[in-house]
Amino acid sequence: MKRRKFISNTITAAAGTVVIPTIIPSSVIGKNPPSDKINIGQIGFGRIAMVHDLEETLKYDVARVIAVADYDSIRLAKGKEFIENYYTKKTGKTGYVNVKTCEDYHEIISGKGIDAVIISTPDHWHAQPAIEAALAGKDIYLQKPNSLTIAEGRLLSDVIKRKGVILQVGTQQRSSVQFRYAAELVRNGRIGKLHTVKIGLPGDSAGPEAPEQPVPKNLNYDAWLGSTPEVYYTEMRVHPQNSITDRPGWLRCQQFGAGMITGWGQHHYESAAWGMDTEYTGPATVEAVAQFPKSGLWDVHGDFMSKAEYKNGITVLTSGGYPNGIKYEGADGWIFVTRGDYSVTPSDPAAESKNIKALDASDPGILTSVIGPNEIHLYESNEHHGNWLECIKSRKEPISPAEVGHRACTICLVTHIAMKLGRKLYWDPEKERFINDDEANKWLSLPQRKPYGTDYLRM
């Protein structure tokens, strides 16, 4: 930590400073006064940006997206087109905004007219731009998972706290009424003492071998790889060149993320922690078994089962054998909650659960229970991106803040480490280290390829 003091000379030299036109810079008239637009830069334009993050942000009049960055110039151009077309349809005015395109996201972070950023990049490019944006005083909407490793997740959360910026993690289940209500019912004892939580979470299937291909001229592949090891380019490893909405291959490569355990696990673990009252801690032990592909390019986990034990006596079991969602089991009954008909992308695993009730219980009477004025009431948000924008104005903590997201992401990563090591691990959630286990602790961070990565940031 002592050797990190702001942004490394290498990174800074690579990034130009772009002054993006705005009405009046917020630094001049105070942070987002009521009459001011929140000027936003979009970092990464892939399927989650197009079908979710931008769609859910652009609909708010207080938001104005004025810049987009991507290492793929084709996606960069499509991002500009998408945003400008949205505003044309919304306002009936052509040229309402001239979206600035940036090949390097640092141009957005250093942009004097930018108040906030949305980070919709591949998982290995989450923590670094979020930290850099925080250091530059920008508010942040960050797609989950928080980080590629536990160490960089802790660094991100600490920087957010120190800088006092608003960071909303993209775990939008927290803004779905059934997840909040289920957690409130559990926290207020409607099923008796909680003892077990069962989380349904699928794995990924293996894929074929993929030969090396020439790097497309439109892709800065070295920058796209970022801090991860240099490997040959093949389209199946990155993202489709002829589609933005299809599922990208990087989701199934451990180099860029841990697979479904982090890709979807953070949603469910964060929501479950709400009902368990464990949002700011973690398990004491974790063990897991998992299948990993023996051949092919894609190498993330397939079917798995994990068991996590908490000091408060709650056991969390996770498996693709359970229905996708969260089942709270108590001494007097159970409550099950899932997304129901809501899905973000066509390949969303929630689609497999569409015929399942979004909220169910052992006794239907549990679900008509009213949470009294003197009982526990949890944070209420009607829409996740809207909550982020509201908090930028009010400076109130959002519903999915950095530390809560980090703790949920940590459970995912600890579970993945248990999958890889194949034995029971003992975890200290206060120190965020495995107990007397040097082999497991080596997984808390990963080597980073210079000049990319949080190791080369200065604070």
C-alpha cells in the first residue's frame, strides 16, 4: 500500500486529458446541485451496457451520458450511435448530445466535464478503472463482481471510503421488492431461527478448442487483456465481432473471472447476506467440490456444490441442483425468493426459473405478514440505477455500496479457491486471510502484467 501513491507514470502517460463540454462543471458550482445534469461517461460498450446499464440510466432526465470508451473501435462507434439515437428518440431533437468517443477510458476519468462513470467492462477490468475514477473524484456504477481478486477488492473498498465517492455495485436484485421483503421477513423472525440458506446457482458447460486467429484491426488486444497474462487471440476467448448481444467468451475463461460463482454468485450471496444479517462479514469455513473442463478453451467451473459455515450458526449450501434463487430455512418454516420473470440478458440463468414463483413460503400466511413500525426495515430502492443517481445528488450511501459488494464478492472468490484446492478452508473475515494456510493465501492476489493492474497505481 505504501508504494501506491496515485496513478502510475506509465498509465498517466498513456492517457490523454480530454475536456468534455458540459453546461457548467460541477466543480465550479458544487457537487450536482438540483438543477444540474449528472454528466456520465460509459466505460465499455458490450451487451450488459447496451441492454441494461445504459437503458436503465438514460431514462432518467437527471442523467446525461456524454462520453463512451472501449478498446474495440467498432463497439466504440456503436456505443456513440446507441446513445445519440436514444436521445434523438427521447427528445425529438437530432444532435441533442454529441457523444465523445475515447479509445482509452482514462480520457473519460480525467474529463473535466464528467461527474460519474458507468463501468460495464469484462470482470478483469472492474477494480482498476473504479479505483482510478474514485481517485479522480468521480461517482461510479460498477458491474459485479467487484474485483478479480480479494486483495484488489479490499483496495477498491478502502479507496471508495477514503475518497467519499458514491459507488453502486450492479447487484440489482437488491432493488427488487421480493428480495428485500424476503430478507425483512427472515430478519424479523417469521420463519423462526434461521439455520440454513440454500442458493441455486448453475455452472458453465465446456467448450471446444479454439485456434489462434489474427487480432482484428479494430481491437486493442493488449489493452483488453490488461493485467492478465498474455495469451493468443481467438474470437471465442474475447467477444463476438459480429454481435454485441451474444454472450462473450471471456465469461468462461478463468483468466478473466471465476465463472458463474462470481458472474452470478455475487447477486445471490449479497441478497442472502441481507436476510442473514452478515453483509459486513463472511463465513468461517468454506468447502466445495466442482467439475472443471479437461479440454477446450473455456475452463471455468461446471457443476459444483459448496458449503459455508458462519459463526452465527447459519450454513449456506450452494449448487446448481437447487432452483435458481435463495431459500431461507428456519425452525418454523422456509421462504424462497428468485427473480421470477425478470432477466437482464437472453442468456440470463433466471430465464430457466420463469415458471417458479418469485416469492414463496412454507405457509402462504408468511407472505402476507406486515412488517411493523418497530421491526427491522431494510433499505428500500425502487430501481438500481435510479437509486445510484439519487445518491449522487443526496450523497447518501446507495443500496449496494462498495463494502457490501466486496464482502459478497469475497465469498464467491473464497468458494472458487475451495473448488480449486478441493479441501475445507478456514477463513478469517476480519483479517481477510485463510487461517494457517499459505497455499490458500497465495490466491488472495494474482500476478499483474505491467503496466496494467492495481499493483501499479499510486495512491
